[in-house]
Amino acid sequence: MKKLTTLCLLGLFVAACGSEGDGTDDLDERRDSQEDRFVADGKADSNGIEDRSWKAQCVLNVANRATLAELDDDMSLWSVAAKNIVAGRPYDTLEALDDVSWVGWYAFNQMSSYARDHGHCPALGEEYIPAGEAEDTVAVAEAGMAHIQGKFDEGQRPALRDAHPKAHGCVKAFFEVDNARLPASMRVGVFAEQGHEFPAWIRFSNGSFTISPDPEGDIRGMAIKLMDVPGEKILERARDAKTQDFLLINTPVLMVRNAHDYVEFSQKAFDGNPVSFFLKLNPDEWHFRELVITLKTLAKKIASPLLSRYWSTTPYRLGDEHVVKYSARPCTGESADRPADAGDDYLADVLAASLADGDACFEFLVQPQKDPEAQPIEDPSIEWDDARTPFLKAATIRIPAQTFQGPDRAAFCENLSFNPWHSLPAHAPIGGINRVRRVVYDAISDLRHGLNGVERAEPVDHTIPAQD
Ligand code: HEM
């Protein structure tokens, strides 16, 4: 009520004083003109609240849950704004809330502060699913499938992965648990038993949707498949398989925040014009942070797939108590020194040369989430600060000296499927990008295996096909 009085005193909304709520034609007219003022100021944007962010979810939670008294008295919103918020529930986007009459930057600001102070923000490990994600997921899957089908129709044989189609090699490895520095609550899933050694396959790849020369800037992938992992897995189709996958890339951050953005990004990338995702005529629509990540990633030079660090970028549960990101760090450190004569396939060549000479090794690390805002679950374009929350060692990956090139191994490699959801529940993926991947990886793998006339199967053998 006190805000209404203030309104009257200001003399700005005199007619509104008598009728507080919405409903009259007169009021609608005035509200529209007022609304225009606020909209022109860019309510949510001016408070630094990005759509689908942790802060946005805080505001939506308050808008959906707070009582009228809380909105009106505790948050000191205009009474008419508080009433309209309650009347217009539920809100599943900032935009919808932004459209409510009398709700402007002030209301956003108050709700945002109140949410933080009164426990309305998403907690550690809590997912918050933005509106439209299911539709966006279908769009991502459909775009990927159309891309593969299109290439196949043009004559590409075999049908390749939609992302990471270029393999540098599939190598045999061993994953030895080293949980000595993990707290007891993190010694779960595959990290439960100190010293336990899982046989593993690792596929090193380039991320680009097309097969490009290795000297070109690209994301590099490291997909790890542990073998002999007991216990039921998350996905129905491979529930009883004895494998468990971890997927990593050589950047700590993804250049896409969520499913919504991925739809646009992948469409532009498939059309060969990814830049138009980042930069548009209207600077308000730029994806500047994502552009910086992309440029940094593309500028990264790696000497060898064995001398690059890799990260999961997206979070995973670790038992009931933790959420972590993963990283694999070369035991001997990273190197950006490319061979002077780096050819189109130099990454496969140096991988083969290194493993002909001797073993390689990575430390497998986990980084626990400690701050739900600074280390959000739903936005893998934000790095979880290593200095603040250091990675902890969980295992050592040993890649013994071997020969891995040859047609049998290449075919085996091509027919493997890696999927972040092919996992023990103790390592369940979380966050929007991972939720999208649950649908997309399966659909893509099914399609390419179907087109190639190859049955999808998890490997059961660590010795065949082998030239080592
Ligand atoms: C919405 C986001 C993403 C989509 C739609 C997507 C899509 C795909 C698809 C369709 C494949 C091929 C799967 C197959 O046919 O077997 C793939 C492979 C891969 N993805 Fe993603 N991806 C996404 C995000 C990520 C992220 C965040 C990472 C970070 C680690 C990642 C790492 C990889 C790797 C390493 C491979 C290669 C797996 C292999 O070697 O077979 N992807 N991705």
C-alpha cells in the first residue's frame, strides 16, 4: 500500500491510485505507456540478468512462489506490480515476467536480491530446466540427423558422426583408480576402489562437423570408454553393458550455453556460417562471450592428442552428495609445439609415433561444485574457477606403447558409440546441454549405424581387433 501512496504523491499515476489492479480500459492505456518506458529501458538486461541463467531462475522462483505480502511489503514492489505478478502466474521465462504490467527494472532488482537472501535460488547440484528445452532438443536432433542423411545422400560412405567425425585413433588404455586424495563421499561409482584398474578404449578426435586438416583450428575430443564396469547403467538400451563413458574436449568451456542457443548455433554451423550465430546486426543479440571462447579454442595449438588437456565442460553427479566436472591432464604437461612439417593428419601421425616409442599417461581429475552461482550447472560456457575450486585426482590413465593404425581398428573405432549418459547412475550427467545430449547422441548413433548397416554394440573385448 505504501508504494501506491508514493505513486500518488509522485503524481505520475494518479488515476491508478483508485483502482490498484488491472482491468479498466483507462488503466490499460496508461499501463501500456508506462510499460513502454520500462521495456525501452530493457528491464531484465539492465539488471544484468541473462535469460536462462542462475539469476534468472532466482527471479522466476520468487515471482512464482512469493506471497503477495512478501512481494508488496518485504520486497517493496509497487502494490499494483505485486498484484499483477500474483495474478499472472506461473512464469516460465523472464520475458513473460517482463511483460507483466508495472513490473520494471526496480521489481526485477528487488526480486533478485530477495531471492538470494531468502533461499529462492537454485542450490548446489540443482537443475533448473528452461521453458522450451524439449522442443529445442528435438530441433538439435533433427538438424544433426538431416546433416548426416544429407551427406549420406551425397554419397558419403560410411555415414560419419555428426560431431567429431574425424578420428586420430582409438587406443587401448588402462584407468587406474587413485582416490587417496578424494574425500570419502567422492569415492563412489568407478572411483570406489583404490588401485582398481579398468581396461579402457580412448578415441581421440577433431570436433568440427566436417573432416578438416589438423593444422586448422578445431576442438579436439578425448572419449573414454571403461570396460568391465559392473552395475546397471542409466540408459535402457545398454543397461547391462559393462562399459562406462566419459567425454572430454580440449577447452574448459563450451561456446554454447544451452539448448536454445545450440539450435541456432548448429543450424548456422551446418550452413557453413557459424559467425552469424555470434555477431548480428543488433549488438544486443551478440553472443560475445561465446565468440571469445570460440576464438580462443580455435587458436589453441596442440603438439599431440597426448599432450593436450581435456575437460568435460558440463557437470556430472558424483554419488549423492557432489556434482563435478572432469578433466584429463597429461602427466608430462601440455605442449603446443607442432611438428614443423605438420600435415593434414599430423595428429594421427604423432599419436602413432609417440605410442610406437613408449607409454603415455593422463591424470583423471574431478572438480566439485562449491558455488551454485559462480559455478552454474546450466551454463557450460562459464568456467568453474580452478584457483577457487581445485581439481582433485581420481585416477591415472595409462596408454601403453602400441600400434593402433590399420583397417580393423579403424572400423572398430568408427562403429563405437560414446555417450555421456552411458554411465552408472553415480556419475549421471546433469545440466541443460547434457539433457540435450541424452536424446541427440542416441538418435545420431542409431542413424549412422543404420545407414552403415552395422549393429550397435558395446565392446566386450580389450584385445580385438588389435594390431598391438
Ligand atoms: C548440445 C550439445 C552437444 C551436442 C548436440 C553434441 C553432439 C554430438 C554428437 C551427435 C556426437 C556423435 C555421437 C555418435 O554418433 O556416436 C558427439 C560426439 C562427441 N561429443 Fe558432443 N555434443 C554436444 C556437446 C558436447 C560437449 C559439452 C562435449 C564435451 C566434452 C562433447 C564432446 C564430444 C566428444 C568428445 C565426441 C566424440 C565421441 C567419439 O569419439 O565418438 N560434446 N557429440
